[in-house]
Amino acid sequence: MNNKYNCFDTGTLQLKCTNGTYVYVNPTAVETGQLQDLYVSGIPPAPAAIAVAILTTTLSDILQLEKKEAQGKTFVINGHISEVHAYKEWYYKACPACHQCVYEKKSGWYCTRDENLVKPSNMFRLPATITDGTGNIEATVFDKVARYLLNKTCDELLEMSNPVDAFLKIENQETQYHIQI
């Protein structure tokens, strides 16, 4: 993602972004307080200070939060998958419209959310351990992120004779994770 912004003499900011950019308004992240403090101070921060304030926290900081503080929030960490638990179920049958799990009935696959019979899609649900050097968490890596990391679809992995080999390739690759609690 390549975001750019301009800081004008009047103190106003202009954000330039692409269609693939997500802009979160009033995010519920640890860094929100830091950003509010920067705004209230009236001193335009250096671009690097903004990037650091927005982008990173550590797993140890997240793990120290009370459940009420962390629930429903998204945190961004720099870390890696230390292990993919391939011995557990790593994919599921999903409704292609809403991505919710579907159930097999006599008449076919049924989506309880859409209340329709559907032809299911196979989607990733990788159980993994993520670490950043300060702590570990057990996490689930869902379809969009798993496809990005593996550079394969779930169907492509299911066709492989040994899909576990692909999981080994993504272990210990440093990347940025958005952790939703």
C-alpha cells in the first residue's frame, strides 16, 4: 500500500491513496490515543513519527491488555508465523456470497446466513502460531491473507499431493499482521 499525504501551511492534511487503500475513521486501536495527542498538540509530526504511531504494536503489549480493552479491536504487529498447525482442519466449505460456513443437507449445501442452497467454495482457515519476538499467540489465518501468503488458492492446495509442504514455506517469513480480537 502506498499512501501519500501533504501537510499545508495552514496545518491541514490531504491524504492521497489508491482504490486498494483502506482508511479507517476513528479506529479502535492502541495507537488512536497517540494520534489524538499529536493532533491536540498542534505540532505537525514528522512522517516517520506518524508511520510508527499508526503501524506497530507488540504481541506482549496486546497480551497485557484486559479482555475488555482488547475485545473488538484490531492491532497491527510486525511478526511471522512460527508454525502452521496443519494437523488440524485448515480449510472449510463456505458460502461464496457471505463466506460463512455451510452445512450439508440431503438436498445439498445450505447457508444458514443467506438461507439458501449453495455450491460451496473451499476457503482457508489456517490455525497458526504467530510471534513477533515479544510473545506468541494462537491465531486463525483466514482465506484472503492465506491466499496472499501461500500465493495459491485453497482449491490449488487441495489438489496437491502434500499441501503441508506449502505451509512450511510461509513459516518464519516476516510480514505485517492485522490482529483482530
